[in-house]
Amino acid sequence: MSLLYLIVAIPAASAAVLLLGGRLADRWGHLLGAIAPIASFVVGLVAFVQLANGTDEALTQRLFSWIDVGSFHVDFALLFDPLSAVFVLLITGVGSLIHIYSIGYMDHDERRRRFFGYLNLFVAAMLTLVLADDYLAVFLGWEGVGLASYLLIGFWQHKVSAAVAAKKAFVVNRVGDVGMALAIMLMFTTFGSTSFEGVSAGMDQATSGTATALGLLLLLAACGKSAQVPLQSWLLDAMEGPTPVSALIHAATMVTAGVYLVTRSNFIYDQTEVAQTAVVIVGLVTLLWGAVIGCAKDDIKKVLAASTMSQIGYMMLAAGIGPAGYAFAIFHLLTHGFFKANMFLGAGSVMHGMNDEIDMRRYGALRGAMPVTFATFAVGYLAIIGFPGFSGFWSKDKIIEAAFGENLLIGVGALVGAGITAFYMTRLMLMTFISERRWTKEAHPHESSLVMTVPLIVLGALSLLGGVLLFNGWIVDWLEPVVGPEEHAELPIPATMITILVFLVVLVGAAVAFVLYGRDKVASNAPARVSPFTKAARADLYGDALNEVALMRPGQYLTSSLVYADNRGVDGAVNGLAAFVGGTSGSVRRWQSGFVRSYALSMLGGSALLLLAVVAVKLA
């Protein structure tokens, strides 16, 4: 399809106009910013229909020759295949709803034009990432996403917390990017190519060590972008950005990049059991890590952020399982995009009606004051806990089923995560919408405008109906040309029993939350004395402290040692030699006075010494 480039070009051009056009675009910039992803969605939808109805497994478009050095040649080309197609529709579709919502949410912000420019830049970078047919071009979009997230997280940089959060996200992601860069270098040195086709063709002759190294390096990159342990610490701090940014990062763009990278690289992971196991372990640890953190947070956005960390963990777990889980990782990514965007924008609607209050302990009984927000948020809540019939039920249950097929311990871990999810999400619903009123006198909760509630309604409908993607196994069949046929592992118990078990665990988690937060009065302030478990969860399970001890402090010491060695060693030697030469030159220079009498006296003294030497020789 010759117009594929428009999918990326439209939001990129809009970003250029909004960011370079100055104040001329202040009045209409937000409208242009909202139209751009909608236009890309239309082009993407046309391409999707053409791909679905055609005989080709992919649509490609070569734009230009990017790098041509010796034997290394990279074309900048776009690849629209079943995997990139679903990502394009998710990014542009959900992204369009977030842009429309932002018109109302950012209505009174003086820098609204710039905000929409950054949003368009974010979308363009993510579309570049998922449409590229070469790992080097993926890296271009990868870094573009990192830049846009930095700009958006720190958009309100007048707040120290926002500036620090943006810097933290940038630095942590650079650690992951080292893995991506090294993986691309290894591909080039091993295969002479960095294209998907070239690397895939070369994997049959690659050694197990090369495959494992590539898999682990790409996993490191994925951990950074998708906030997986041990590079998860930036995600909760990123809530300092405007709420639409949180929705875009968590639902449609940045955190999905890691899952895309692992799934796209299935031809690498299928050759290395070590790297696959590492992906599974990272996913399992992260899904439990994020779920535990979500249990103790009172900031509504941070609860949802911890939830994202956990849900992405489910996706990584499924991707690590391999052919039995690739399709379900993407399936859950899509349904999560629907209900998580729904809930983040719902949280923004609550904040919008509560004078930007983020503490759930200051909410309560908002279902009457904000009926549309409550109803749509409730649909997202039922989807994320996996209530039967809602989108999350179909996608997450399939991952848990695949986890049990892989290993009993992994399946139990995924099952426990589902119960904890039900607990903290029920806690959020009760504290925000159901329990008694805890508003301050200054708060006047009210429903948001149509420009904000209409996207909520659409996302609520998708959160409910997203399970149709599994109808007749459509999502599995659709992705088969990219990830291969689904493999069915032997389950320890029948699949129906696993579904019933998951539902019972979810009910238990929700019931515990109701007992703790639904029957008794919720305190308006968090208790000062809490259990060690709650204290640890409030401190993000000491992730920042661990990074400080394991990475930051040793890094400081190493840097200080290198600076000392440079100052006293390298610079000392260079400066010492220079001082010696300078001092010697200064001493010798005194012999050059410029006076003739001095030179005559020197000549006389020298002649006398020569004469004495001659006489001494004769006498000897």
C-alpha cells in the first residue's frame, strides 16, 4: 500500500506544526493535534482491511535508503503485517480518544498547543517503532518514544516532582536502551544485517550462546520501556505528568513497546530456552510486585500505575512461554489498552471534578455526583479483575491457563496475582465511588463535559466487548503468520476447572477488600502505624532503595574513583611534566639576559675554563 507512510507522517507533521509554528497555532492547535491521530487511524484501518482481504501476509513500503556503508545496507521501510496492524489500530484508535479527552482536560492550560504537539510526537514515534521492518529503525522509534515520554512526564516542569520524575524515567530507560543497542550490534556482527528478515533467516545457523545473548539483551531493553523488574522504578513517578499522558503511556504506547519487542523477536526466543525462562521469571515477579504495591497506595493514579506494571507482567509472562502464549500476550495487551485507558481517563475525570485531588481517602460516594464516570470506570474495573463476560476475563484467563500448562508454580503465581488484582481494584472502587463521603468543603464534585465523557463511554464499550477478538480463535489465527501456530501444553487440570478456580480467587480478593473497606468507615488520612508489609508496599517494595544501594552508590564511588585517578594520575603526570619543563625553561632562561657585557663575561669565563683544562691535561 503506497500510503502506509501517512500513518506516521500525519502525526509527525502535526507535531512539527504545533511545536515550530509558535503562538499562531494557539487557538486551533489542539484541534489539529486531535485530528492527526484520527486521520492515521483511518489510513491504518484501510490498510488493515486490505491486509485482511488480500492474499499477502504483509504490506510493505520502502521509503528511502537510510544507511549504505560497505556491505551494510539499511532501507527505511514500513512493514504492515498482522502484528503491526493491531498495534497501529490500538495506538491510533485509543490515542485518538485520549487526544479528544485532552481537549477538555487541558482546556485552561496556557501551554495546551505544546502539549498536543508532544502527544502527536509520542504517537508518531510509537508508530515508527511498530511499523519499522528493521531493528535499527525500531531503535529510532524506541528513542523517540523515550524523548516524548520525558517531555510529557515533565510537562509541568515548574513542579520539582515532575522534573525529577521525567529525569528518572529518562535515566532508567537509558539503562534498557544499552541492551537494545548492544543487541543490534551483535546482530550486525553475527548476521551482517539488522532487518527482521535477515536476523530470522540467520537464527538457524546461530549458536545457542548468540541466541541467548540476543534474547537477554532484548529483554533488558523491554524491561526499561515496559517497567519490568528490575527497571520498574520510573513508572509510578511518571504519574506526575497530566493524566492523559498517563493513559497514553500505559494503554497505547510506551509500556507496550517491550511486549511488542519480545513478541516480534519470537524467532530469537524460540531458539533459546534460557532467555525464554528469563522472560517468564521477569513477568511473574513483576506481576506480583506491581500487584502488591497497588494494595497500599492511596493515590488513585499510582494504584492504576502499579496495576499497569502487574498487567504488563502478565503479557511478558505469556510472551516468555512461547508459541503457547504469544497470541494471548498481544490479546491481553489489546484488552488492557481498552480498560486501562478507560480507567486512567476516568481517574482524570474524578480529579477534574475534585479540584485535582488525587488521594482516594478524600473521595467517597462519587457515584452520585459523577454517574457517567462511575459507570464507565466500573466496566473497566470488571474487565481488569476478569469478571466473566468482560474483556479481561477472556484475555487474562488464557494467560493463566498457558501459565499452568508451562509449570504449576508459574500458574499458581499468576493465579495469586489475579486475586491480589481483585483486592486492590475493589479497594479503589470502594474508596472512590461507594464508601461514605469524605470530601473537604472546598470540593464540588461534578460530572465532566461531553468532550471528556464520550471517550469514556467508547472505551467502556470496548472494555466490555473486547473479548470478541477471541471469537472463533480470531486473534490466534490472525497473528499466526508472525508468531507461528499456537501450541497447546498439557494442563494439570481441565481448562474449565482453571477458569472456575480463577473466578473463585477473584471473588475472594474482592470479598476481602469489601470486608476491609466496604463495611467500616475509611479514614480520611492514612494511618501512621502500619504493618511491615504495608510499609514496604507504600515504599514500592524498596525498589528505589535497592537501586540506590546496588547501582547508584557504587556508581557514584566508581565515578569519584575515576575522577580522582584522572586528576591525580593522568592529569598529574601530564601537569607534572609540563611543570618540570616550564620550571627548567624558567631557570635556563635566566642565562639569556640580553646584555652584551654578560655574554662577554660568559665568554671570558668559558675561555678561562678551557685554558685551565688544557694546562691540566699537559701537566698530567
